[in-house]
Amino acid sequence: MAVAKAVAPAPFELKSATLSVVALVLRTTDLAALTGAMSAQFGGSPDLFSHDPVVIDLSAVADDSLPLDVPALVALLAGYRMLPVAVRGGTEAQMAAALQAGLGEAPAADPLPLARAAAPAEPQTAAPAEPAPAPTIINVPTPVPTMLIDKPLRSGQQVYAKGGDLIVMAAVNFGAEVLADGNIHVYGPLRGKAVAGVKGNSDARIFSTCMEPELVSIAGTYRTTESPLPADVVGKPAQIRLDDGRLVFEPLV
């Protein structure tokens, strides 16, 4: 009598997966300009990212005359613990250079689905029923974790609230850095660097009861002390937000 043999499991299996990645949209292929901009925004913040996978979007630099040095760009991002995995939207030459550097090709962002007209209904003798009113949709913000710091931050100290908001119940002194993926609230003088919306949240805001920062940034748009703050907010309670890509400074009354 034949004995059935046990079937060994396959050594590997391929499955589709949906992953959350950060999209880095390049506005220039000038690596010197990129290096300077990242240094100004992130400063000495090598732990800002935790080897997060990054897709490099080249659609805005497809017509740039300066060739893109992909290996140098990968090395630059790796210095901030970002892990480039793919590119999209580039020219044939840019995509070939990315492929040669070991990056994949990511699909373009999906367009909004087109509404299709329904097939005409057969003639009816009875009057059609009144359409039901459209439901009211209320978007409820997803709760995010909040980090609370109740001691002053000295020069050289850095605090990063990953995935949520940051509240500091004391002064952020010159040379200190506060960063958050969400909002930043400083209930004291803000004299150091404040970077909100680190992962691109353009709705993030920065609040302080005494606005005197050396640098502020929201979702990549930043301003340093080289551009003085408006007189109605400097040293006073104020908020900073983004409006159409520019930083807006408003007093808190």
C-alpha cells in the first residue's frame, strides 16, 4: 500500500500589499539647493524620519534642464533616515537613471473616477418618485496622539512628536527645536525652531503665547529671522498657518 507523502510548504509567497509611504515632490534638480533647503528645514535632525519609505515625485522637474543626480539624491535623503524606494512622473532619462540607481517606478496618483451616465430607463406610465435627499456627510478628524512637555527646552535640545501634536508648557529657548507631524502649541516664549506638519500636513499650525522664533516651518514652507515677523505678532500671542502655500501670521486676541 502506497504511503502519501507530506507536501512541504512553499518557501515563499507573493501577495499584494498596501503600504503607507511619504511622497517627496521635487521642485528642482539642483542638489545644492535641495541640500540647503533640507538643512534649513530639518537642521541637525537626523532622527526626524525612521527609515520611512519615500516615493520621489519628479513631475514638477520633468522639464528641468539640469540632470538629476539620483545616487546623490538618495544619499541626501538617507542622511535624514528616509528610504527612497521608487520614483514617478519623470522623463524617460530621469526614470532610467532612477532604475539604474535601484529605485522602482511607482504608479502615478490615481485620478478621480469619472461619473458615468446611467442607461436611460424604459418609459414609465406612473410619475417618477421624488429623489431622496443626499445624505449629509460630516468629516470627523481622526484623533492623534499628543506629546506634552512641561519643562523649558534649552539650546541643543530637540523634541519630535511623531504622528501627532506637541504641547510645550514652558519656553523653547534659542537653539532648541520642536517638531511635530501635527500642530505645535508653546505656552511660553518660542525662540527656537518650530517645524509643524513635518510629514506634509498643510493644515498644521504653530501657536505660542510669545512668538519670537528663529525659524518656523509648516509642511515644508519655512521662514527664518532673516525675514522679520510682522509687528503685531512679534513677542505676542500669535498663530502661524498656511494659506495657499504661504505662511500667515495672526495675533491671538
